[in-house]
Amino acid sequence: MAGVFRFSFGPWNINEGADPFGPSVRKPVEFGKKLATYKKLGFDGVQFHDDDAVPKMNELSAKQIIDEARTLKKTLDSEGLVVEFVAPRLWEDPRTIDGGYTNNDPKCRDYAIERSKTAIDIADALGTNLIVLWLAREGTYIRESKDSKVAVDRLADAISTILKYNSNIRVAIEAKPNEPMDHTYIPTIGHAIGLGLLTCDTTRVGCVIESAHAILAGLDPSDEMGYALAHKKLWSVHLNDQNGLKFDQDKPFGSVDLRRAFNQVKLLDMYDYGKNGEWVGLDVKTMRTQKDDAATKHLSNSRMIFLKLLELCRNLDQNVISDAISNRDYEELDYYIIRQLMGKL
């Protein structure tokens, strides 16, 4: 076990607490103040949507966008922060209401491609070559509204176009089965890796696994990670937790199922995750009722839970585990793991 772990989060993880059922409950935090909290909380990497990095980018020229991204890079450098990735935000513009790459309107599909190219330019200016694609609206509310075979072809063509635009970038697909759409075309990591095989350069297409997204698909996150690792395609993780098959909650890592969190940490460490520069992203939201002055605890707590579980994993008695497995005594193995999680070392 020799994983190397650096931690990142996105500025959206410090938020005002609005949800679909109610308004904001905390005061907004200015972007620069958010950046100033990263190191204090133990984080070195920043995740960005394109318009997190360059606000109101649709109103700016190509040159203005790059200039703003370069100015941001100087600010990040001064804070000692590194950009993990940039993701084009393709789910909020009116032109992507029916999807971006799979939209039935060719003009809307063209917009999604051009927006993605701009995100690549921003990433280049910020010093990262990783582009994350969360295919949020690439799906349907009713099956008859789109042709699923054509949709997959369009997704593969779009990613190929992006790859050809910049030969240095890598694309990591973030799979999710639903929300905001009833059904998405790339619901699991197996689908994401399969989609990559249809592109012009399979070596530059990998995946991001978010714990909650795997749970929403009825899958165990550590199994999804193992599948991606077997394909050498696990390029980032977004760790959090999820209380059942409902909306995407982004709860602090390990706060619902500590054993499920333990197995994610154990697998990442076992297969040396991070040695090729991969980050541990924590995509977590604070509880809506949390007061302003303590609304970053969800981030520091999630990181510390990861590190505590890492320590536990590295102190397991492998002889006990091996003996239980060889004797097919899974009850003993089960009891041993539970005892460790309860703190009885």
C-alpha cells in the first residue's frame, strides 16, 4: 500500500445553502476568500467549471477569456494552489436545455462543442490538461425524444472533436445515472470507458468516479473504482456519501456508511492511486443548517476521515485477513473489519 494523496475541491463546495426547496441561508463568500481557505483546510488543488474560473464568459471575447484565466493563474500561484481540472458547464445555458452534445438541434450541439473548446483554452491557461465531462443533460425525460444509438455516436464524435482541438488534453468522463435527467446515456463507469473506446484516441479518455453517483446507480463505489483501475482509467475521484437512492446529496465522506468509505480508501491505497499525479477530490456540501462561521467543516472533516481510514487500512493485520480468506471464514473477516472500524485495534 503506497498511495500518494493530495486533496482538491471546487469553490462550489463552499456555498450559501440554497436547495430546490428553499432559499440561501448563509451569506455569500467572496471568491478570493474561498481560495484563501484551501491551504488552511489542508487542500492544495482547485477544481473549476469554466465559468468558475472566468465568470460571465459568454459575454467576453476569446482574448478576454484567456487574459482573465491567466490573471487567475497568478492568483492561484500566489496562494500555492494547483488546478486539477476544468469542466465545461453545459447544463445551465438555454441552448443546452435538451442536452449539449446530444441535442436534437445542430446549432445547440455546435454551441456545446465551442463551449468545450473554450474550456480547454481556459484549462491550458490555468496549467492543467485534464478536462472533466459531467454529461448532465445528455439523456432523456422520455425515451422517444431521442435515438439512443445516435446519441452515443454524437457523444463519441464530440469527444473526438475535443481531443483533436488540443493534442495535449485528456478527457475524464464523470458518469451519473440520473438527475437532472430521468435517464442519462452514460450512467456508470463501464459506460464511460466503453464510450472512450469509440473516440479517436482512447489513450486520452478516462473517467472520474463520484461516490454518490455510483450509489445512485445501485453500485458500490469501490467496485467502480476497481473496474476503472483494471482499465488504467481512474484519473480522478470525487469522494462523498449518499443516504439512499434519492437526489445527489454530496454528504461528507464516510458520514453515512463508514465501511463503504473504508473500502474506497483501502482500494485506492492498495493500487498506489496518486502516484501518477491523480488527486482525491472531495465533492461535499455542508448541512443546510450549518452556521456561516463553521461552513467549511464538511471539507476538513472529510479529508480527516479519509486520512484516519488510510491509517486504519495500513495497520490491518494482513495475516488475519489472509487466514480468514483462505479458510473461507468470511464471518471472521467481517467481524475483524467491524472491530477495526469500531476502534478496537
